[in-house]
Amino acid sequence: MSDDLNSHGSRPAGTRSPARSDAWVGGVCLVLGIGGVAFALAGGGGEVPWEVQRFWLHTPGLFVLASVLMLLAGGWLTWRSGHPETDWTPTAAGPRFQSLLLYTRQNCGLCDEAAELLAEYRAYLPPVVEADIDADPELRKRFDTCVPVVEIDGKIRFRGRINELLLRRLIESTPPLDPATGYRVSQQSSASR
């Protein structure tokens, strides 16, 4: 199953999600950085290609710096892949809903994708509660072929793939909750602030 969501709600089939690409590139950078640091600690000799030994002999400081930079870049990309953020913001800030339930199952690529996308909008959504449908026969009977299912404030909003554009429209059209009371702020009172 491919990851195919973008800011318009779709991504051409066969392309990677930015978070997964960051994780992959970050992993490669980490491996190269660790290898470079290990090479530097070993003294730069041994069974390595001649080009690497020649580079090491002429500029060992640059080699170590490049290895450390690879480690830092790899760490940052790996961290960023687990902490996605969206650059979109609604006109009124704040969380919108009381509850968000994500029905999932094990080894479900679309379920992982849905959880990733919902995490990007965590500033506007309540904490995501996941329910594994395979743990409950009634849920499995109800949602067997249509997971992930997103239920927001008791109403099913998405089945299967989450359309990011529709999620944004839902967030935008719902007034934020008042942090003190937990009730919706009316459109008139939020406009006067």
C-alpha cells in the first residue's frame, strides 16, 4: 500500500510520504556518519578503498567533520520523520473536538498512514485513541474491510484513506473549544477576539 496524501488530499501513486523519506535518508546518513567516525577512530587504515585512504591522509579533520555532520543530519532527519508538522493553519487556533477514535488493525499500512496524518494536525484535534478491531468481534464485524475508520465526537468522518483536504475543511468549519469550559467558542465571540 502506498502513502499517497498531500496538501490536496492525494499524492501520485508510488511516491513516498515525506516522513518515511526523511526516515530512510536519515538512516543512511546515520550509517555513513557512524562508519566515518569508526574509520577515524581506527586511525584511517585497514581494508578501505584507496580513495578514502587518500582523502583521510590529506584532510583528516575534514573527514571527521563530514562524518559528524552526517551523524547530526541523520539524527535530525530521523527525529523529524517521527514528529511531522503541517504548515497549514486554520483561521482560528485551538483544538476543535472532544474525542477522536481511530479504528485500526495490525499490519495495516493505511492505518499507519492515518495515524501519521492525524499526528500532523494534533494542535487542532484531541488526543487520538486507537482501537484494534481484531481485539473485539463486534468491531471486526462492523469495520472489517474499511479500516482505518476515524470517528470524531461520536460521528464517523472517514473510512479507508483520510482525505487531508476534507480533514482541513472539517477543522476550519468547526469552532475551537474554549479551554476553560470545554465548550465550543461561538463564531461571533471568536471573531471579536
